[in-house]
Amino acid sequence: MSFFWFPLAELPFVILTMLIAFTVHEYAHAWTAYKFGDTTAYEQGRVTLNPMAHIDLFGLLFLLVAGFGWAKPVPVRRSRFKRPRLMSIMVTAAGPVSNLLMAFIGLFLYFLMIKLHAFDHSDALYQTVSTFLIKYFVSINVTLFLFNLIPLPPLDGYRIVEEFASLRLRMKLVQYEQWGAFIFLLFIFLPPLRAVTLTPLFSLGNPIIEGMAEFFVRILGIGRTLLTA
């Protein structure tokens, strides 16, 4: 019996993927905020690709055990932006977009190695690369992209929706944020609710990956390759 959510033999792939995914996600928030004039994250050493600045060890451990985790949130002061609403949306969206970009890069590397005949589909190297890039790196980053767009606190999707709301509505949303967070946790930990909310959402990841794969197949001029580890 394993205490981990993922196969024990594949934990290194999971840990490496999450270190990269969480780090780049939070760095994207921090860097974008810094470029728009908010130096808060910069002053706290968050405009860096050093995982130690972004990884919450308890959040990472929780992910390995329960399949759900988190990184350290990036502090942002929207009052420092010249155009607070627009720039706040862009800063918030930078995180999920960075995950989608990483999935795109991971898939590109996978098909590029196929194009260059870097390995034979029957050997152990192919299985290792396929497991890491497709089963974990690409899939997890696409899942994080979709997951963070859920309009419930404390996720990025909620912050984006909040910016589109009027000041009056924003004040009401603040009063009910704790309930939104509670609903979010129910979606995570109650299988019946997860089955009708998160599972359909995450299923959108397959057509996204397939669409990117088709793009690379056409651009690189290679035969269609199954995206299975």
C-alpha cells in the first residue's frame, strides 16, 4: 500500500514537473506585476526562477499524498498599477497562461525528438521520456491551466472575474469569499461533486493537447504519434 497519490516509481517525474510548473506559474505573476510597476513581489525576492522562493513544502507534500497542492501566493498591490483593472487581469492571467505555454513547449520537445529520431519507440528511453513529458509535464500543466481558471477563491479565475465586477459587487464578493473557498474544497475532496465539476473541466485537457499535437505534427511533418506513456 502506498501513501502517495501517484505511482511510487514515477514520483521523481511528478516532483520535477511540479517544481517547474509551480515556479514558472508564480514567477509569471511576479514578473508581470513588476513590469507593470508593482515592486512588492520583487522586493520579496519573488521575481526569480529559484523554486525555493515559490514552493510551499507543505503544499508540495500535500500534492504527493492527496493529488492537490499549492505554491506560495505572489503578493500584488493593484493600486500601484497605472491601469489597475486591466493590469490586474493581465498579472493574474499570466500564471495560467504560463502553464499552457509550458505544456506547449513540452509537447514541442517530445515531437522534436521524434523528428530527430532521438529514440526508438520500443526502447526504455522512449518510455521514460514519454512518461515524463506526456503523462506528467504536458498533462499536469494543461490541468493547472484549466484548474486555475475556475472562478472560485483562491484561484486565478476568481480574481479575473472579480476585476470585471463593479465596485459594489466586488464588496459583496469579499463578504462571501470564505464560502467560495469552502465550496472549492468540497469540489476537491467530495468525489460526487468532483465528478460533475472538476472531472468534466479536466476532460477539456485532452482536446487541448490533441490540438497542440496536431499543430506540431503538421509543422514538423511527422507521422501521427499516440500521446500515451
